[in-house]
Amino acid sequence: MQGREFSKEEPLKRIKELLDVLLADKNNKAAHIALAMELARIGKYERSIKFFSSALSIEEDYLSLYNLGSLYYKLEDFKNAIICFERSKSLNPSFVMSYLVLGLSYSRRGDLKAAKMNFIQALMKDPSNRVALTGLSILFHNSGRYLESMNLLSKIPATANINERLLRLKSEIFFVSGNFLKCKEELKNLKKVSDRFKSYDAFVRSVPVAIYDDKFGTLEDKISRLQLESKTNRESMIKLSLLHLFTGNTDEAIDCLFEARGV
């Protein structure tokens, strides 16, 4: 099938050009696909679905099926997403992305067995795939298989872009399994990437420390007193954690909370 160079100007002009092409040749599959992609870029997902579907009615291909399935997934129509990804997978069993989003789709539908199978198949083709490792780890975590969940997370390459959800998952698994030292480390890593942690830190640092001074002394005086008491007093350790939060020292605050567990 012959391709065609389309204008690189604004989307509406490209869309008009593509519609003109289809008026002249309604069986131009490349134009159907290009139009579907342009419509998806500007958020016209229902219209995009129409043109991906028309392209597939001319001739099926795994990539258009994957793109169509991704649109259904975005619209939370997981039933149709699954149909598209299953077909895409059958046309090209080596295309890992179909397995990944298919696993996510089954998970959203509550079919955890099918989700697990697709994540495993993705890992058989790409053993270090972060999405598959994370997805399968979450399934294990939710079924109480914490050691297996952590084992999968440990296989994610150090160079991978670790997101907030993954760090929360790791910290929770370490906490549930009783590894409080590693849990504390992951919480400290989490505060570096979480927007909520960052905005809190920024707010606290914007407040003058002197505002916490009262008849009981300065914030530093209170911290010093509590540091002497806290080694044997759980309540003092928790208070000390709160004071460290007021100073913006969230690492120390996290340390104190975990130390309070052992007091």
C-alpha cells in the first residue's frame, strides 16, 4: 500500500487534508490510521476509535489493534480493550506492549488470573520490564504474598524511573513483612519524588521557626529536652518526630516514628 507525506502544520489542517484523501479514496488505510492518530492527539477519542476501526475493516494489523485497545482502555471500556489486545497479541506474539496493557485491562476487570498470566508472558519476553514487574508485584501484594512481591520489585533495574506508587508499594511491603529499616529508607526515597511531600516541605520551610517559640522555650530547646527523654519514652519520641516536622527535617521525623515502635 502506498504511503503519503502529510502536512506538519496545525492539527485541524492535517485532519482536513486526511478527510480529503478519504473522500477520494475511502479504502486508503494509511489515511484512516493517520486521521485516527490526529484525532486522538486532540482528545477526540470516540472519533479516533471510529477511524481506527475503519482502518482495521480494510486490513487487520497488530499495531492498529493495540492503538484501538489503548483508546478503549483510556475510556475505561476494558471489555473492548481486552478484545483488541487479545487480537493484537495473536497477530504479533512478540509485541510485549499488548501483554502489558492486556494484563492491566484484566486487572481492572477483576480477572486477576488472566492479568497474572499476561504479566508473566510479558516477563518471559522482557524479564526486566518495569510495568510487568510492578503489575505482577501488586497482584502478589494484594493476595498477601509479600516476599514474592518484593522479590519482583527487587528485579526492577536501578536505572528505571521509579515512581511514587512503586515506592509506596515497596515501603508498605517492607512494613508488613517487619523490615522497618528498609521501610524507613523507602519512605525517605518517597518524599523526594512525591509532590505532596515536596509541597509540605516547601510550606514548612517558609514558616519562621520562631513562630513555634512560647513560654516553654524555643523549638530547639524543646527538641533538646525531648531527645533526652525519648530514648525510653514512646510518647516523647512521637512528640520529637512532630517537632522535627515543624523544622522541615522530615528525615529525622521519619526516624523518630520508627524508633518509637521499639520503645
